[in-house]
Amino acid sequence: MKRILISVLTLLVMVSSLCSPIYANGDGNIDNGGGDMGSGTSQNKWSPGYDGVRITIIRSSDKAVVSTPIDYTNKTLPRDIIHFGKTSKIQYLNHSPLKPSTDIYRYKIPASPMPRIISSGETVTDIEVIKKYFTSEGAVKMVANDTGIDFDSLTNGNYKLLLEPIAYLTFQGVFMSMTAHEAALYDQILSGGLRSKMVSLTHQNLPLSMFLETPDLDFPAWSGSRRGRVSNDQIISSLGLGIVRFNGAPTTPPPPVQTSVQYRTNTDVITSVRLSTSAAITPESPASVSFHILGSRYTVSNIVIPEGDSQLVWVKWRTPSQPQTLSIQVSSSKGSLSASSITASIVDLNQNTPPDPKATDRNDSFRQPSIPSYADKTSASWGIWSAHWHEYWVWIPKWRWISTGPDSGYWVDNGHWEDQGWWEYTWTGYRASLSATQSISPDAKSPSTVSDRIKSGYGIEMDVSADVPSNAPSSHLTGAQNAVSYFPEFNYRTYWRLHDSKTSGLKADFGLKPNDFSTYQSRVHFTPIWYPDGFYTPITRVLDAWTPDGMLTLQLQSAITISGNLFSDWHISPLK
């Protein structure tokens, strides 16, 4: 039976393809919440106390995972429990796949028992006790010993502990282990099947058992309700984690409140908001959201959302041709919106092109600049709720006495059948990713005889290809629409060159715009005559691949070798 189940789980996965010093060694960036638990069945249940914590050591400087995650629990568990391996939340967000396993489940029972992690209807956990435990010297030494990392090195400020609560539950008759993040990913694969059976645990008390008080490791602080059901997207982005940091680790300031968005002129964009609801929104009385943009009204209708959940709602539109700042007003007929007013700044990239290069140009003080690193966003996920009616017919009796005499008669049931069914919700998840390549070659009119080497003063051609594969309808997203290149002679700022779109859509190709200083209007960028020998490395930002989850963007860099200069190709002699 377990072999059959693990085969089914594997197939499903393949198809869906703590902040200042305290007296203890660590400082806990952890808070929690929860709520009442529902009732279970023999096939789908969870017993209070069957919980644990996965601990992963993270390097502060680059957020790299430097240890194999370790699971701790107070319970003795069966060896054949189904689990998803040892993968941390950070690794999942970096595209590690969800992989069910029947290998022996490895875990450790602490010598000093952990406090209860997940609240239940009878027991409410104490977050201060949880903090005190995991920031204590004893707990940190336990982690250091189990991971083989020296205690002094672990606590010198260069590392943090990522904590993730674990639940041990029976689902569809099989005993399983899962973190909150794994539960959300698994539920996406099952199109809401886990949530429908175990919502009070997997989409309430487990994810709300730990969340951040302040942002850290690129995870946001949780500002939502501490009770009630949460969505898969909210769990994946913000819930089911705590962080222990140590003296000397830099404090991450809270990010600024996002009150505006920037778009480029003449670009197809997607503007989105999140609609949340405490009461179920059903097909009988669906919600609608309206966006008011530049005098036009765009309305998204027939939105359904289960109780205590949320969904992104968006509109695709084209920005104007002139730079400007505009206000987008958003309203909804039901639920609450993440934003009711959005300030959009429309900017024009087509400016600040490099000046005309001269043969007399010099830059004797030039030093090779550091290559900047712009933030990439190469994947996005979102989804839509739908609902269908689950019929449940119940006979409603209505008995009536039929008299046939003074002391005789009989009862007749004049009742009726009544549909006491309910709405069942299904989550359809979508994903998109951005990949791109860049090639650099000598200008076709330069005398270079090799493709990776030129003399300074000649031009280079740059070609970019971008691909946005997705399982979503085309109305949900756009392909990459802009590419802009920056150059080392300008310290990767001040001047830039735009690319023209050669082919558009989800698979797009770009080439430099024609150079006004080229005799032949070639699509080139001229390297300065004074540029020293060595690598010449332009960078290109691929922009404006829009999804409901925001813009996908990617930085590309590639180099060509400068060797000599164009003067060596000219010889001047007296006329005989």
C-alpha cells in the first residue's frame, strides 16, 4: 500500500513539476498564533503534541544553506513514515522540488524536551517559552554538535538558525511528516485536497505556529491575522518559520511600505492586488474588483474565495506613450483589498544614450569598475479559486396523523428531500519563469577575424533572447518587453543603450537600437579608443515580463576581449 501511495505522490509532484543582544546566545525573531482545531477522522487526523522543528544553519552574508537540515521532535516515530526529505524553506524557494520519500525518516529527540510547538483546541502554545528554548545556550550547542559546526563559529554573528515547525499527521490513512511550506506545496499539487481534509492544522495552526516579528533573510514580517485560515501563497511567502540570530549579526531594517510601482512607457503591464475574505465568497454571490486607470474602468468578476483565504486579482493594460505619474484606484464588492490606491510612475527609458565617441578621447585615470548586481526575480506563482456545489440530499420528515376512526388512524410522512450540500473549492495554481541569454560579437564591419576579440574603438553587436515558459493562459502574463545595456566605461551608469524587439511574445529576441553615430546606422555600441586591453563586460537588464505576482527581471553579463586599438589598422605615409 505504501509503495502504491509513494508512486502516486511522486507522479503528482512530477506532473506539477529571531534582534538585539540578550543574555542567551541567540535572539529569537519568532512570533505565533493559531486557533481552534476541527474534528478528525480515522483516515485524516492529527494528535496534539505530534510536532517538531526543522533547523537549518544559514550563512548571513549570502543566505546560503550550510548544513543539512535536522528534524527535532519529542515523539518516537515509526521508521516508515512518509516524508519529503530534508529540505529547508529557503531551498524550496530556490526551486528545490517537493519529493516524497519512503526512506527511513531521520530525526533526533532532544535530551531536554522541546516545548509544545503547535497549538490545538485544548492547548495554546507559549511563544516566549519557545523563544527561550531555541535561543538558549543548551539548544544552540545541541544544534552545533548535531551539525558538526563549532559552537564558537556558529555564534560569531556569521550564521543564523532557520526554524520550521513540523506536523506529524495521518492523511488518507497514511502517517506523514511535513513542514508548513511542504504542506502548502503538497496542497497545490492536490488542488486543495490536503486543505479540504486538514485545514485547521495545515492551513491554520501549523503555519501560524511560527512567523517573523521583523523581516530577515529576505522573508517578510507577518502582519496578517494570528487566527483563521491562510492561503498556500501566504504560507510559502511568510509563514511557518522563525529565525535565531546571534550577537554581531547585522540587523535588517524593515522594508519601506510599497505605495507605488514603476512602469515603462508603451508597455503591456499587469497591476494586481490581493483580495482577502473572512467569510466564504461563493458562486451564488461572487465578488468583483474594479481598477480605474486613465479614465477607463477594468472589472474582474465572478471571484470566489473560501472562508479565511485570499487570491490575487489583476488587470492587464498598456501604459501611455508619455512619461507621467498616475493614480490607480481599486475597489471591491466584497472582502478586503491589499491596496485601494496605487501610484504608478511611467518612465521613458529612451534617453541618456552614450555621446559620440571621438578618436581624441582619453581617460588616463580609468580603473575597471565593479560589476553591479541588480535584483533578479526569475519565477512567480499565483492561482485562482473555483468552486462547485457538492450535493448532500437529506430527507426532512413532516409527519401527519390520518384519523380513520375514533380510536384508529395512521401516520403519513409528507416530508421532502432537501439538498444540504456545500461549496467545495479548488485551487488552480500557475507558475512562470524567466530565462535569458546574451551574445556579444564584433561589429560585422570591423576587421576582427575572431568572434571573441576586437580592437578598442570598434563596435560590438549585442543580441538577447528571453523565454517565459508558463502553464498559465496568455491573459495572465506578458513576455519580456524591454532590454537595456550598461557599459564599463561609464561605470555602468549615466548612459545606457536600449534594445529593439526583433520578435515579441513569451519567446522574445532583442538587438541594440541603431547607433546614430554609425555611418551605416549599425546596431552597435562603439568601445572607447582608450579602453585598456582585457575583458570588456557590458551588462543587460531584461525587463517587463509581467505576471500577477509581479515583474520578472534578469541581469545578463558576458565579455569580449579588447586587444590593441583601431589605430594599428591604419598606416600613414608620404605620397610618392
